[in-house]
Amino acid sequence: MTEKEKLLAGEIYNALDPELNREISAARELVYEFNTLHPSETTRKRAILRELLGAMGDDSAIINQPFRCDFGQHIKVGKRFIANYNFTVLDEAYVTIGDDCFIGPNVSIYTACHSTDPVERNSRREWALPVTIGDNVWIGGSVTILPGVTIGDNVSIGAGSVVVSDIPSNSIAVGNPCKVIKKLNTQH
């Protein structure tokens, strides 16, 4: 397997691999251009997002500048997606976000994992776990979502939360670590 194939399969890969670093460098060029455009240049911003991201549900997606990601191509966002300022996605694994999702300012999504053993960590061998966010989700400001997390549909995550494990559909969750504090009745 190539290092890229290992990365996407959730296996241990070499983060210093030249192919991976070329892809990251190309994404950083697009991110730089995106972040330096005038806010009124919506047509060019959308064109960059279409080139950078793996998939966009429609052209109504809004990502406020600045935005940061590693690969870009591993990020899929649904219809009517909105992300506020300072959205950071370390997308070594796939990050899939559903329709009608709102991301507050200073939200970070991480998929990259590193050993807690310093010798192993310094070898630059790492692995990545995907993050999945369902439909109709609101992620409050300054939330951190860690590798391997799945957030269901119709969820609100309170500001400042650190999401370390899955959050079920139809719930409100807050805290560090983030925990469900209320189940929602979705029958109207």
C-alpha cells in the first residue's frame, strides 16, 4: 500500500511521505489564495472551495475567512453549509458534514492521531480516524472535535465543548468531555 492508501484506510502511515506532503502543499496554496481574497469575491471563493474540497452539496456553502485544512479533498460538506471564522480541519481522514450544518467561529476538527509514546511520536508515524457530522447540526464556537467521532442528526454542541466520543442524534451536548444534557423530541 502507498502511504496515502494507508492514511485513508486508518492504518499507520509515514507523515513525512513526499506524495502526502505534495498534496498538503497544493492545498495550502489554495487555502492561502482563499484567505487573501477580498470578502466580496464570492465567485472566486466558491470556485476555490469546489477545487479544494472533496464535495460540496451545493453552491450555497459559506466558509468565512480565514479557513485552514491539510488536504481539503477529504472534506465533504452538504447543502446549505455555513462555517464561521477560523474553521480548522485536519483532514488526514475523511470529514463528512451533512446538510444544513452551522459551524461557529474557532471550531477545530481533527482526524490525525499521534502516539503518546515520545519515541514513537518522533518517528512521524501516525494514523487518522474519520469524523462524521449528520444533518441539521449546530456546532457552537470554539468547539474541538477529536478523531473518530460521529455526531448524529439534529444535534447542538455547546460552545467550548471538546467532543471525544460519539453524540447521538436528537440531542444537545456540552462540556469537556462533551456529554448529552438533553434529548430532543423531534415529533412536531
